[in-house]
Amino acid sequence: MYVTLQFSIFMVNKPGVLAQVLGEFARAKINVTAMTMMDSVEHGVLRVVVAAPERAKEVLSKLNMPYNQTEVLCVTLDNKAGALAAVAEKLAKNHINISYAYCTAGAKGGRTTGVLKIADVKKAMRLLQQNHKKNSKSQPVVRRSRSSRK
């Protein structure tokens, strides 16, 4: 479980724009950890978590792409039915609202990452850590992204 930056990139809804952004990330050797895309008639919004947020800012500035950034909570989950539901239920019972969430595709070892936009990230982390300690002998790995450690 860790907190990192997520970029919401506002793009014109036409062919090639997503390819351009992802291509520039690739050329800058920026790994995309998680992403989701939403569209409307006029524009699309790409929400993306990357391994190198500072470099991503540089790429987006060079592309002249408007974006917002926000902290999100990334939770490592078993890639099985109900894993994200269990996290959502724990947060709901403690009156912590999830504005939106999405998951990465399953990786080797049967793990996936849930990305959650939560107003009180620190409270959510404390709660999920406490519940993990009660339900598990092993301690979760809790870290902040490199960009947020400054």
C-alpha cells in the first residue's frame, strides 16, 4: 500500500492523441503503472499512475497537454473476486468515501493494484494497516512514492 501521484490528462477526443501521449511516455522510459480512460463527445480524460511522476510532468508540459495531479492510494490486492470489495467495505464502515477507483490488470503471482481516490488518504491507510495487522501475520509494505517523500 502506498500513496502516489495520479495525473488526469485532458485530451481532444480524436485519433492518435492517446497514442501520442503514451508514445512520449515510452520514449522518456516512463513506465505506466495503471491507467483508465473516460471520454465524452469533445474530450477524453486519461487518469494515469506512472513510475516517474517528475519526468511525466516534463513530458506533458512539452506536449502542451493540460493536466491535474492528485494523490491516490494504491493498494496491493489478490487478483480474485471480492478483493477490492473487501477494501471498499472496510472504508465504508469507517465513513471514508471513495470518489473513484480502478484496478490494474493481474500480474504474475496473482496480485493486482487498486487505485483509489480518497479525500483522507492518511486515515484510509491507517485503517487498512490496522485491519491487515489483525487479519495477517505479515506486515504490509507501506511506502510513499519518491516524488511525495520530498
